[in-house]
Amino acid sequence: MKRPRIVSVAGAAIAFGMLCLTGAAGAQPSADQVLKDFGLSVGEIQRVLQGDYVNVKVTPVSERDLTFGTAFLCTLTPDRLTGEILAGLFADSDPQVRARGELGAPGSLSDLAGLKPTPDETRALSKVEAGDRLNLSTGEIAAFQDVPGGATGAVEQQLQRTLLARYRAYRAYRESGLDGVIPYDRGRGQTTSAASDLREATSGALVLRKHTPALHDVLLGYPKVTLAGLDERFLWVKSVIRGTPTYILSHILVAESGGARAVVRREFFVSAGYNAEQAIAGFLPVEGGTVVVYTSHAFTDQVAGSGGSLKRSIGSRIMADTLKAMFEAGRRRIER
């Protein structure tokens, strides 16, 4: 059986979302309410407040879905914790990350100047083909194949142009959102839609929909649907995951409600290993710090089909162990 690749955690710990927020007329839900909505018992809630990591059940939304959920306590306030995350603390705790940067509006190649693939990486990109090894559209594959002689500098520029075009299609024209996410070419006339996966993940976020219907609508309808007070950021990240260079485009939304803080991270383009990821969580103030509730859906074709249940179980467990190790490393750094 082919072992599923570990989903990138290049920014997953920054991917904390909006479970703790309410509409303008609602009351901020308590940590106790949110944890109960995720099915935690009274004893499990006490374990969270005592500093343990407690698993949160996340229902898969498709046969390609690797899920993970956890709740834990951090001694920082929600406001300070959000600041540390946006400053890159948890990303810096991820040994897979090699480089990262922020994309401006409407975006330019200079935003991607720090993205420098190695000669081996550029050679691989110059030989791309349709299939499941890389996530590229038909047009993107043709563009890499057309680089004269696979010249290193020219391939690097094509990679930067590809990421910029993906970013602009999602964001800069203010009319596309998930509609602008081009499907991946799997060959033989087959494609995979990361946009469809991300819609399914959002539709399946029942706790988010219960407590924050307006924000739930933003995730489904961005950029046509928005909400006053949201802070947005767009990042590119280069990671090396199980030896495979992976280029990621992420959309981060930050919001607040009373003492609570929230961030959502949506990876709407991932070049290899998995198709897309959406992580949602909340920073809920409690006596002594903040309860963090984190859930994630990561999608990969490698766990679909025959034997998929076992593959998903293995993949989710690997992802859970990796994320918890990174969370703990980040928590130790900010609490020392």
C-alpha cells in the first residue's frame, strides 16, 4: 500500500479560524460552549483546562479528506497569541519551511523574489507532466515545458509567474475567490478541483455555521462576500515535505469579537503532496489564558479509492502527531 504523504504544516498552526466569533447581534460563545459543541465531555474539558491536548472529532467531507482536530490551553491572552502567530512564531517552529513571504495587492513578481528553487527543483519543473505528482493546470504544465532548454533562471521566473497568476485569479480581481481556482490536470482527461474540496470543508464546518453564520458566508463567497473589520493577508511558502519541494499559496483572515481572537488559513494552491487545506479554530479567553480549538481538513487524491479508509486513518494519525509536536514547540517558545 502506498503510504500517504504528510500534509504540509508549513502554516497550519497559523491557520486558526473563526469558531469563537459571532454575528453583530450575538453573544460571544464561551470556551465551554464551543468544546461541548465539538462533543467533548466534562472530563475532557477539564483536561483541556489542565493543559492537555484533547482530540476534537472532525468529520471527513469526502474520500480525499484527512482531518485533524485538537483543543489545548495556552497561557497567553488571545490578543497576544494572535500577534505571535502573525509574526511567524509557529511557522518558525515548522522544520519543513524553507522560505516564506507576503503578497501585496494586486501582487507583483517582486513579492516572490525570495522564492529561489534549487537547480534540481528547476530541472524537475521543466519536465512536468499531467498526473498526480504535481498540482498544475494544463496551461501551467505547457508553460513549464515551453521554457527553452529548461534554463534555471527561466524556470524560476515561470514558477513565480505561475504563483502570481494563481494568487491574482483568487484575489486581486475581486470577483473570483474559489471560482478562480483552476483545477489540477491529472492526465487522460481527468482533473481534480481544490475549490470543490474547500467548499465542502466550509459547508461541513457546522460549529462555525452555528456560531458565526456571517463569517461562514465569507469563506463560501469571498471576495464578493466580506465582513467589516476582517484583516486579510496572503502568503507564499516553500516547504520540503518528505523530500518533496512544495509551494503553497495561503489566504489568512483575522477577526475579533470581544476578548476572543480568530484567524482562518486557507491553502488554495499547493504544488505537490496534497491538493488544498483549510484550518479553522478559535482563541477563547479563559481564566489563566486562552483555550485554542483547532480543526483542519486537508485533501489528497492519494487516500481515495481502494483501501482509502486505512490510508486516511494512517495519514490523519501522521498529520496529528506532526502538528501536535509543532504546536508544543511553539507553545514552549511563547510561554518560556
